[in-house]
Amino acid sequence: MSCEGLTGFPTATQMEGLATNLPVVWEEICAIQQAILAASSQCQPGGGQMCTTINGTTPMTFVNGVSSVHVDVVGSGYYLDYPGVVFIPPVGSVPSITATATVTTNGGNILSINVINGGLGYQPVPATLAVSSVGGTLAVLEPLVNASGQIMGINIVNGGSGYTTADSIIATRAVLPNPGYVNAIFAITSVSITGQIIGIAILNPGSGYQNSITTLQIVSSLNPLLPYPIGGSFIGTVLTDSFGVINSNVLINNTGAGYADILPYLVITDPGTGATTSLTLSGTSIASIAVTSPGTQYTQSATGAVLNPPTYIAPVVPAVVTVNVANNTFGTNPALYWQVWAGTTTDKAISTQLNAVLSYFAGLGYTIVIQTNPATGSTIQWRVCW
């Protein structure tokens, strides 16, 4: 059997009544029959099938969506954006060498932060304690802070001299101010005969006295001044040595999600909705644009413009494209067929047409059902098995 010229049309006798009284049904049955023969043919790649889905091209299923996009002028100055990282030093610190790193993702989750240059001066900055005194000097005190930022103890490194129990201890936070923080309160409980501080009581441990540490932010690789526009929930812990050099083993506490690369994208101007496309770059030019979902209700006047990711400037030479929209020559309203089948609209004539198609193929021994076309959500598709 030749693989060319498959007709699949019912006989003239079978279709005479339909062609005269229900031409839309006649067209629908012919198209479905063609699809059945094409699917079951051993001449197609992979051999014949036992089921097929028909959508988008028949009078009742037609999708007047975007069929293709042609790149007329490839343009220049188009770039891919992907997640980058910047290290934010502790409050008040100015690193002498800026740390740099790259981000590895699986297209959504951040798998690792790869330190290229550990920088210098990123070590944590702790809270400090000082004594307000008229005659006391040389006291050195270290706060012992828990994970909640409370001062739970004081290490008297040097008690100094000349202090009295009336002197006061002042704690200074290293982290950014926050009106919710509670100030710690202390009292010098004992001093030596020379005024050396011997004992200190913590009357209120306060809050917000944790170390100010280096943090990181996921940013645009095209513009590191901007946060990456998609993805979220990533949490990483930056580890440094005593010189403030960032270690290569940045700890991943939460990989986050949604950190995909951002390609230049096509914006279609038209009343239609739902079309999606995928662009391929060649250098900094647009090589091609593939339609991944046709959408629905597009018109022949649809136009398109290719834009850079939102984190970058306009292209040097804008690409020029032609948006091709499938044209419904059947004179039907496919969305109405879906509405009638879904029960949101009542139309006796359309119900009769749908039932005529179902009855015809069921009478021939096929299993045939109507489904929602997932590409549009507003038109039907046929599922036929044999």
C-alpha cells in the first residue's frame, strides 16, 4: 500500500445525507477518518497506533491560535540571563578584596555556590561591651551571645582599674538596628581594691546581639545590582576564616526553587491569549522562535516584539518577526462546541452535530470520546481508539 493519498472518507452513500443536511458534521467525520487512517498506517514513523487524538484543525476543534513565528530580522544585542551571586559583608565592614562566585542550578534549584575568589575582610563582626566610667580604664569585656541574640554571659578579659560599682556597661550591636530589639541591662556587682572589675550581673539579656555576618544574594548575571527576578526561598550560609576569606564550601540550607535561566522573549500584541513561545539564540541574535502553545482567539493582525530579559537593556538592533495565525475557513465557533459539551451553554443544533459524530464512529465499532484540549482549555478534542 502506498503511503501517499490516504483518503479515509466515508462512502458517498453514507455521507449523502450528512453532506446535504449537516455539512459541518460531514467535514468533521472526514477529518477524523483521515486522522485514524494516518495514525494506524504502518507507513508512519514507529508504525501504526491503536488510538489517536484529533484537535486544532477540524471544524469543531479548530484553534485559531499562533501557528508559527517567522524571524524576518535577527537583530542583535539579545542576551540570556541566569542566576549570579553577590556577597554582602557584615554591617560596617568594607572588604579589601571583593569575593566572587558562580551559581550552579538544575534549572530550578540552586545546587551549589562556587567560590572563585574568597575575597578578604568578610569575617563576622561581634557585638561589643564598653564601660562608662569617670576614672576607670583598660577594661576589656566580651559578650557571650546565644543563638537568639541574647547576652547570656560576659567574659572579663581584663578587669582594668579605677572602676566602681556605680559605673555602667553599654552593649553595642553589630547588626542593623531594629525597633523590636530589647536593650541588655547590666550591673557591676564587685570591684577589687584597685577598681578592677570582678563581677558583672546580667539584669536583662536583651536581643539582637548576634554577630553581623556575611550573607549572599542571588542576583542577575546581566545586572548584579538587581535581584534575580524569578525563583525564591534559597538560603545559604557563608563561612569565612579568621582573615575574612570566604571558604569554597558555602553551605546550602535551602535550595529554593524557580531559578531558571531567562531567555529573551516574544510579546504578542493581539486580543488573543495563551500563546507561548521558545526562542533560540545564535550569539546575540534571534535564530528562531518555536510555538510551544498556540493559545486561542488570535486574529490575523497579531504582531510581535522580541524583548531582552527584564534585567537588561533594550537590544542594539531589535528583531523583526511575523506572527502567523491559523485561519478558520470553516465558519464555525469552536469555543461554542466546547461550551455546549461542557454544559455551560445550551445549543440544540451543536448538540445534534456532536452526537452525530459520536454515533457515526461508535456505530463503526470505534471508542470515541470528547475531551478538553489542554492547550487551550476552551475547545474540544476527539480521542478515538480501535
